Amino acid sequence: MPFPQDRPRRLRRTPMLRGLVRETTLLASDLIWPLFVVPGKNVKTPIASMPGQYHLSVDKLVEEVKAARDLGVLAIILFGLPEGKDETGSQAYARDGIVQQALERLKAEAPGVVLMTDVCLCEYTSHGHCGVLKGEEVDNDPTLDLLARQAVSHAKAGADVIAPSDMMDGRVGRIRTALDEAGFSHIAIMSYAAKYASAFYGPFREAAESAPAFGDRRGYQMDPANAREALREVDLDVEEGADIVMVKPAMAYMDVIRRVRRRVDLPLAAYNVSGEYAMVKAAAERGWIDEKAIVLELLTGIKRAGADLILTYFAPDAARWLKEAHG
Ligand code: PBG
């Protein structure tokens, strides 16, 4: 029934009508806030490349997580900056490692928040690669043992969800087995299933002090030009036991989010990464864009593309804005 009978504008006439037919609703409970924890006490150091984000000591982290929880952010993911780094990233699986300490305190002092941890060695290795080296290459299979140890030590310290981001082949299966054998069959895995070798991670690498000392990550992270391969990665992780799968980054990969959504019925997460955050912040600081409107539009777009969950540094701000909008 074409114009003049068919008039889509009828349903856009008032806020009530628009609300009635709105297809996608962003909720604070969709959001997962990534946080960077550092040794020490009373530390809250701004991260230059990510305005509004901080390096936090455990005591400050607990405060921030509680404040975010009160705004409705009910899940966080932790990244650790260890006291020291070595060839095999041993602080990643140390019982008193920085993430392990943070988990223990959060578990005790910030109930009601899902605690997720990033499992990867790049923040812990002296060379900044995501696994152990053989010559100049990351050696896949020996790395799996270390990732499994890291995952189990996070579970012991109180993690609810383990999120491997290293992109080694077979890591989801190995971590699943290790968790089960250690008595953690109830702990979930969110796999960074389709993780691209992206320039959008630049600000994060400054924040996490995890830039590779030589080379890049293209030998293990995916080629940004590939989408079918993302489905293959997702299928493998699902077979190996992933409970949630992730696409990362988000904004330049909306098509991948949609394709993965069609492929699996598992919860799907998308990571609105550091470079995406920094671009919005930079433009907003100059007054070139309206930050609040842009952020809510971007996050709604990621959800509309098919993501159920969004990892985003905007989580607390977005939660506050949603609260203002909906009461
Ligand atoms: C660790 C890891 C990275 C990010 C999440 N986990 C960096 C990388 O792979 O180099 C990036 C997150 C972001 O940019 O916000 N491997």
C-alpha cells in the first residue's frame, strides 16, 4: 500500500508512539565495564589515552565498582597491570597476582556484580605478546597450559566468568577442561571468539602497558578483512564449550555481529574498544559532537546489530544517562 495511504511518519508523531514501536532498548544491565587494576593503595591515575578511565588500586577499584553498581552496571571485566613482567607472564597466574587480589576484595565487598576477567598473557609478558615465544613467534600449544593456569587461578580468587582474549587455537577447550578438573565446572567462559588484529586497540595498549615489543598480533588475531572466518572461530569456540561468544571491536564490525547473531543462539557480546571510546571522547572534548547522544546511539546500534551484551568504557556514564532518561 504505497503513498498516500502508507505513511510511516504516523508512528513517529509523539514520544509515546515512538516508545510503543521502538524495536531496541538499551539497558544498563546489558553493559560490562572494563577496568584496569594496579598495585598499591589509594591510586587513581588518569589514563591519558582514555579520558575518564583510570588505573585503580584495589581499594579504589572497590569504590568505583560499588558506585557503578548503584547506577545499574552489574558486570565488570578486569585487566591487571602486574608488579613485574617476565618471559612467561608468571604474574598472570600468581596466587597473589593483582587481578586475583582484586577479585578477592570485590567478592567480599561488592556483592551483586558479575566478576569477569580477561585471560591473556600480554599484560604480563616482558615482550608484550599474548603467549610464550618460540623465536619471534607465539608458540600456541605451550601457551595453552599457562592460560589454563591463569583461568583456574582467577576462578579460585572468585571470578564468575573467564574471558580468554589471546586468540590461541584450542584455548577454550583447554580452559574448560582445566576449570572442570579444578572443581569449577560452574564457572562460565566468555570467549573473545572473533577478535580482530585492530588498530582500535591502541589506547588500551597504552593503558594496559601491553604493546608488543616487536612485531604485531596479526599472527594470531584475525584479519579485519574476513567475516566468514569469524563464523569458523565462533563455531570452534562453541564446540569447545564457550558459554558466551564475543565479537571485537564493535563499530567497524557490525556486519560480523549480525552474522554471528544469526549463527548462534548463545548470548553474544560485542566489545566497544578503547579506540572507539577515545575517538568519541576526543571529538566531544572539542565540542564537535554531543557525547551523550552519540554514545547512546552507538550502543543502541551495537545492540540492534545483534549483541546482547556490550563491553564498554562508557558503562557508568551510559547507565547514568539511561537512568535520567527512564527514571
Ligand atoms: C588483551 C586484550 C586487548 C584488548 C582486550 N584484551 C588488547 C590486544 O589484544 O592487544 C583490547 C581492548 C580495547 O582496546 O579496549 N589481549
